[in-house]
Amino acid sequence: MTANSPTILALDFDGVICDGLIEYFEVAWRTYCQIWSSAKDTPPDDLALRFYRLRPVIETGWEMPVLIKALIEGFSDEKILQEWVNITPHILAADNLEAKAVARKLDSLRDEWIATDLDAWLSLHKFYPGVIEKLKMTLDSGVQLFIVTTKEGRFVKRLLQKEGVDLPDTAIFGKEVKRPKYETLRELIEKAEHKPVKLWFVEDRLKTLQLVQQQSDLDHVQLFLADWGYNTQPEREAGQNDAHIRVISLSDFSQDFSSW
């Protein structure tokens, strides 16, 4: 560790470390077909590309099949980008569905897929160039590394192990912790081995970073918006115009902390 490095590095997973767009679409399509009884086995030609473009609107996994439903129903990309928070409850209510039920269906299909064809499932996740090497260098440097994500921790652990990064369960805070990310950051500071704490947090969702900003006791946390993740140009511009957020590129991320 140096004066220009954190004592704790907290990273989001999807959109910062790992690009899971192909898997997201595949499991979302399977879930959509089961919930809405689609007779089609294959999605329309342009559906995947539209889904990839609109991925930034998704906050938690259960929304993914709902996004496919919205696209199939004819919602325009622009309307989804502007009004997603209103579209999701409309679609759920129309079919008398609850978010928890959609989430259970998606998780069960993913679990079944992992149990029956793990290699195929793993192969649909791509790690961003240079990120795995950066994780290994960070672990070797003495900086404490934590993953703070809305993805289930067991999936994160399995994917990282495949790349030779073996983090203990205590270093992975996934969907199962059921609390906002800023609460997890607060806990990391409270339980830190080294004081004073210099916590750096890299996330691809601007809203998540803004929620951290709203916590007065976390005003010393250095916030980074990953510009290679699931965010839009307006969000990146908003990050650049925020004095408390640094917009970081993938090439910067792979460099020494002093370059951040």
C-alpha cells in the first residue's frame, strides 16, 4: 500500500468486473417464456441487441424478464429509458405478478442451468480485459478487497474461482445480504483492520454512488463510476460533473492506483 492507494477496495461485480450480458439475456428469455407462456423457442432477431442497450435500466435481476416483456409488447427503447420505474409495476400488475415470484422463477431456472451444464453457464460470462490481473495485484499488495454486488455471492465466487481468484466468503457481499450497498460500505469501515480507513468504491450505477453520497458519515469514501459498465452517456456526464465522483476508464482501472 502507498499514500496514493486505498486500504480497502470495494468493487461492484456485474458491469465492473464481469460482463454477463449474454447470460442475462439467455436466462431472462427462458424466464419470460415460462412466465408468459411464449410459444416461441427463439427470440426475435433484434431482441438481444435491444436488451443489451437497455441493460442500464435494470437495478435487480427480476427486472430482466420484465424488460423482455416490455420489448415484446412494443415499448420503445426511449420510453423504457425514460419511464422504466413506471413500466415495471404496470407490467406486473397487468398479469397479477409480484417481483418476488419473478425473482424465484429466474433464480430457479439459473440454478437448474448451473446444475445441469455448469461449463456452458460459466462460458457466457466475460471478464473485462485486465480486470482479473488487477484483482490479483490488489490482493498481493495488501489492500483489502471486497465485492459488493446485487448478484448472488455464490455465483460471484464460482466465476472468480474459474479465473484463479479465490476470495473468502467474508469478502463477498451479494444479494443475500439484503441491504443497501452503503450499509455494507459502512460495515467494512467499522470492521477494518487498518485505521485510518481509505475506502475506494467502484460501481457502474450512478444512482448507487449517489445514495452513498447521501450518507454524511461516508463522505470520506472515494467514489468511482466505471464508464465501461452498464450506464448511459447522460449518467457518465452527470458523474463527470459531480465533484465527489471520479469517472474512471477500464484502462485507468488496470493501472496503478496512483493513476486513478
